[in-house]
Amino acid sequence: MKKTVIIIVIGIVLAALIGAFIYFYQQQQKEITELKAGFDEQKETLEEEYLGLVMEYDDLNVTSNNDSLLYLLDAEKAKVQRLLDELKTVKTTNARRINELKKELETVRGVMRSYIIQIDSLNRINLELKQENQAVTEKYNQATQTVSKLSQEKVTLTERVEMAAKLNASNISAIPVNKKGKAEKKVKNVTRIDICFTITKNITTQAGEKTVYARITKPDDDVLIKSAGNIFRYENREIPYSVKKVVEYGGDDTDVCMYWNVEEFLYQGTYRVEIFADGNLIGRRNFSIDK
């Protein structure tokens, strides 16, 4: 009887021990499962943060055009990508390495913040330089426009001065005369053509000797000349003249007479006399000779 009681007591104790073992084992497994779930969640969150950092580096590459900085950004992005790849292969139970990678994340994130500050600073400097360059360009354009306007005004003023300084011939007469020096209308009796005019007063022109040229053009537009070498420059070309005369011009009205001795055949019609001085046409007059 006593032996039976002992056996029963032992059985009860064993049952209690087994029950306690099972309870503690289940509790341990539950804690392990919860702990593993926590590690899984932590690792997943860490992967998302690393991936977000890689994408942020991509965005920074777009906002920067500094080659040296872009090189550093690419190198740092590659480092973050390597850490992400390693994190993906680390087992959830390797808490030590996961914690190390978590600390490493803070380090690379700090590096990124420094790059963001640099990029913002460079972009601000670039913007300021761009604004300064734009201001300088606008000032240059304004200066160029001013210079252009002044140049145009100078050209206009020069043209006006040149026009004002241009000599003018008035009271032009071209009279065919006979051998007695009297006016003659019949072509067969004309021995000379007398050309007289007045160079009018002009205080703006330069005083001094003036070479005056006269061209006598026949009805067929052929110019009367004595020599093929009798030419002068007018409007960037050489043209023939009939007679020339050097006149002393002092700025006041100056009377001039020039003479053409007829040594060639003339015919009836309308003749034209043109007067030139200082490279300008200063007057013209027509006259007629009868048959």
C-alpha cells in the first residue's frame, strides 16, 4: 500500500514537471516567434530605408551639374547599394549584423545630408552667378545699343556735315560763241563754249584750292575730251572731263569761268554741262546749238 502511494506521488510529480516543461517550452517558442517577427519587420524597414536612400541619390544626380560632385554622389550611391544588397542576404536571426547595418545607415544618411547642403549651396551660387551674368549681359546689350545708336548718330551727323559742306554752283551759263567772242546759235560758226558760274558761299566747307571739273556731253551722250587721260574720280569710278580749273576758294561767293575750244565736229541738238568739285556734282545746265 505504501509503495503504491509513492508511485502515485511520483506520477503526479512527473506529470506536473512535464506540464511545466510543455508550458515553458510553448512560451519560449512564442517569444522566439515574436522576436523573429520583430527582426523581420526591422530588416524590412531597414531595406526600405536603404532603397529610399538609393533613390534620393538618383534625385541628387539630376539636381547637380558639377562633375566632381556627381562623381562623389555616384561613389556614395554605389556604397549604399552594396549595403542594401548585403542586407537582403543577411539572415533575420543575425541581429548583430543587422544592428551594424542600421548604424551604417545613419552614417551614409549623414553623408547624404552633407551632399544636399553642398548641392543647395552650389545651386544658390549658380543662380546668383546666372543672375549676375544676366545683369551683365543686359548692361552689355544696353551699352552695345547705345554705342550703335551713337555710331548711327555720328554717321548721320557726318552725312549732315558733309552735305552742309558740299559746294554748290549757281548762275550756271553755257554759251556757244563764234570767233569774235559773241554768242552763236549756228553750229558751223561755234568756235568756243564759255562756261561760267558762281560757287556759292559756304562757311562750313574747308577753304583753299579747289579743282573744278566740267563735263560737256553731246546730244549722243558722248563727252567732249581733249585727251584720254583727262579723267577724275567720282563715286568710286574714273570718269572723263572736258576742262578743269584750280580755284582759290575762301568760303565766299566765287565766280568761275572755263572755256572749251571747239576743235572737233559738232552737230545740232541739246548739250549738257555738269560741274564737279570735291568729288561731288555741284551743278548742271543744258544748252542748244542749231543747225
